[in-house]
Amino acid sequence: MPQTDPPPHQEFRPKSVPESAGIFHRSYLLVTLGACALVFLAAFESLAVTTIMPLVSRELDGAGLYALAFAGPLATGVIGMVAAGSWSDRKGPVAPLLAAVGMFVLGLLIAGTAGTMPVLVSGRLVQGLGGGGLTVALYVVIARVYPPVLHPKIFAAFSAAWVIPSLVGPFAAGAVAQLAGWQWVFLGVVGLVVPALLLTAPALRGLNGSAGAGGDSPAAGPGPQGRPPGGLAKLALAALAALAVLGLNLSAAVPVAGGVLAAAAVAVALLAVRPLMPRGTLTARRGLPSVILTRGLASAAFFGAEVYLPYLLVERYAFAPTFAGLTLTGGAIAWAAASAIQGRLGTRLEHRRAVRIGSALVLGAVVLALVTTVLAWPAAVAIAGWIFAGGGMGLMYPRLSVMTLALSTKDTEGFNSSAMSISDSLGGALALAGTGIVFAAFATAAPSASFAGVFALTAVIGIAAVAVAPRVAVVPAAVSKRA
């Protein structure tokens, strides 16, 4: 790119901000608060729904659609991610962000006023579209507003905004559902989303407009970051991947051909998602493709195991369900603490080293859960191990986000952010579907066999994450420190 062109991510930034400014400097304060509030509300809503859904299902006689209420938003979120990424690259992030928030609010209103389970699931599908688009659009806003040196800190704030609801969300949702009705768990969030969006309004001025023609961009043509032609083609591929993810989540309920359907769904999902990722992602090509792949593998290993840890404690160690869920609080606190630490360390902790340490910590925690299950060790071993898993995710996730933006050009920020979010969602979805099939397959064996199978599968995924982690890109100092 000619030296006369403005550096990426800079032209919309305030001119008078000192280089030492943090994310809470007065020039960034409102957008920091607004963006973190949006992330917080999306996280709170997700965790709250998990808490109240048994009550909703019983009241609406919707046991047959219980799984779809969770799988549906995950599937439609992939479509929202692709749509927001493509839209942001062409027109800037403001319109996609507003549309995503609008869809999210619409979904909340539909679910909160639903009188039947099918209507509630429809609202959840709309929520998924908005939630997926919201994540990607926010990433592009961050790339345009904050200098790269502040990216570790803002993503650490995002991690904290996501983790904090895991500490208070279930209790608050249960209290609201008991005192005012489960509908207000959905409707109450609506009144908080609009003020959060308004906080970001000052920073959104000037961000609209074309992201660039891309003719001089090294990522515009064929190459590691090349994009498939045509927005409709991308959306069609996203829809196909979403349907495959949905089918994979539902395949565990098929008693005979579940494994075959799961294998077919995985194949379809990977084929559909391949053009939506930087070239070489599925083959772990060194650089940005491995950054995207590591994100998906880490998500799969962590969340695939986490879902079954409370279940293990209830079934094998006779924990009360409430106490079993609280055992994950240590991991949530560790995630937030590690995110804050890596944000303070900044460039003193090299990105690739943070990713390698984080992936190793996640793998170690999953292995501890596996060994605890097989050898009947005290539950405290697995619980303590999950603290390390949370720390590993908090150390690794913000750095993967930082690397994705640092290795993007202005006209590929949306595409690459979308690819990272899709990898995150698909990784978790594939792992959860796989662990569900494994758990069901070993259900008739020894009591510990199902849990051992789950943790063994997620350990294999964790090994893959550790293997790919060294292949993530080394971000040049000029890119990491550029203001």
C-alpha cells in the first residue's frame, strides 16, 4: 500500500488522544461502556435463558422443542455473523450494528410475549441472528475506534463483561422468574439494550461509508485472506452451515442413525464454512488461518467439557445441582482475572506465547477431569483444574481477537472477525454434539464410562489446539504498537 495512504484503523480516531490513553480515556469512555454493556447484556440473556428454560418448557408444554431453543440461536447466529461481516466490509459497521441490535431486541420481544413454545423458539432464532451480527459488528467498531495498542485491554474488558454474568445471571434470572414471571427475563433486557447502544453513538459518527475499494489491499485478491465473491453466496453458505450445525445438535436424539447423521452434518458444516474462513484455516496454515482455527479448537475443548463437569459432580459425587453449578465460578473468575492480566502486560507478553500457554492450560484441566473420572479421585481435583482452564481461556481469547484484527486490513476486518466468530460457534456446537453422542453411546456401560468418553473426546480436541497454537502468526512490532 502506498505510504501516502492513511494507516489502517486510524482515520476515524480522535486526533488529540495521547499515546498513553487507556480505554477509559474521555475520548473512548462512552464507546467502552456502551460496547461492554452490549456484551454484558447478550451474555446475561444467554445464561439467564439456560436457567429459566425448564420452567418455560413446562409452562408452555414444549419439551419436544427444548433442545431447539438452544441449538436454534447458535445456528442462526452463523448467518448473522456472515451478514454483518460482509456488510461491515462494504459499508462500515454502523448499519450492521444497528440492524443486529434491532434483531436482538425483536427476538427478545417475541420470546417475552410468546404464548406457545414454537413462538418462543421463533423469537430465539431471531435473537441468534442479532446476537451473531452484534458480535462481528462490535469487533469492527473496535478496529476502527481504538488503536491496536489498546486492543488487548478492550478485549479483556469484553471477556470480563461476558464472565461477570456467569456469576450473577442464573441467580438473578431465577429470582426474576419467581417474582415477576419468566417473560420478564426476556423483556427486562430490552429496556437496557437501547441505553447501551446510545452510549456508543458518539463514536459511531463517521464510521459509515465504504470500507475501501480494496484494489491496493494485499487481502483483497486471492491469498490467505481472500473472500468468496458475492454477498448472496456467502449467506447461502452460512445458511447451509447453520442447518448442518442444527442437524448435528439434534442428531444425538436419533437412536439408531445418530452417528451417521452426525458425521454427515460435520462434513456439510466444514464444506459450507470453508469459503467463509481465510484460506488454509481447516489445514492449519501458518498465520491468520491458524489463529482462526485455534479459536474454534479452544472453544470446542473448553465448552465441550464444561457442560458435563456439573453433571459429573451431581451424578458421581452427589453434589446438589446448585452447588455443582457454582463450582464453575472459579473458572469464571480465573477467566476474568487472566484477561485483565494479559491486558496489563500488553506487548510484554508476546501474542503467540499467550496462546500457547492458554491452550496448554485448557488441555491440562480437561485431562485432570478425565483422570478424576477414571481413577475416582476427589472432586476437588477436577474443580481446581477448571480454575486453570478458565485462566487459559482468559489469557488466550483476547489475544486471538487482537491478532485477528492486527492481521486484517481495513476491507477485511469484517470478514476476518466474522470468520473468528463462526469458528468459535461452530467449534462449540460440533464439540457439544459430539460429546452428546459419546455420552449416549456409553450410557449403558459403567457409570463413569459416559463421562470418561466425554472428557477423552475433549482432551483430543485440546491436544489439537495445543498442536496448532505454535502456528499462529507473530504480529510484527510495527503492527502491534501502531497508534
